[in-house]
Amino acid sequence: MPTDLLQFETRLRQSKGREARTQSIATRFTPAEEQVLLKTAEACGQNLREWARDVLLREAKQSSDSASTGALMTEIVGLQLFLTDVLQPVACGEQMSPHQYEELMRQVKASKQQAAREVIAQHVADNKGQTHD
């Protein structure tokens, strides 16, 4: 059987059971860029269009996951700030008034995003240092 016919039958089998792809996104590359992309797709055992689709969708998902991770990290750091500031007086046998509690909540809400950015930046810096050791 000719190779072209086998590839057609393989593509036909792969397309069954999935939603039809009706949208396309066009972009332009230099001849050198195209060669790099073609070689990379070939090394992955895919044609350029399938490989490019997989890469674009994977990157879009990772970007979305990264945003969710940032929001989650902000809330975790907020809880850490809250617990640290609440447990210290309790551990010392002190009580917190409702006003103090409300003020603490305001402070945590106001500072948790910046604190989370700092924690993430420190984590990135620590990981960079470890990769070069």
C-alpha cells in the first residue's frame, strides 16, 4: 500500500469521534524559523500542524493554570499572615477584641497579594540558585 494512503487512513481514524476543527489561526515565519519548526515537529513524530496545535493548546492551558496557581498562592499566603498574627497573641494568653480582629482582616486583605508576589519571587530566586550549583 502506498505511504500516502496509509497516512490518510491513519488521519481518518484519528479524526473519528472528535469535534470537527473549523477554526484556524494563521501566522508567518521566516524560512529559517519554518525549518526549525518542521524539524521539531518531525522529531516529535507529528506533522507541523498537529504539533503546532498541541504546543499552542498546552501553552494556553499552562498559562491558565499559572493564573490559578497565583490566586491560590495569594490565599495561602493570606492564611499564613492571618494565622501568624492571630496565634501569637493567643499563645501568649492574650485575647483579641472584635475591633483588633477586624483590623487584622483588613491588613491581611490589603497585604496578601504583595506578600504572595514576594514569596513567589523568593521561590524563583532560590530555584535559579539551585540549578546553577
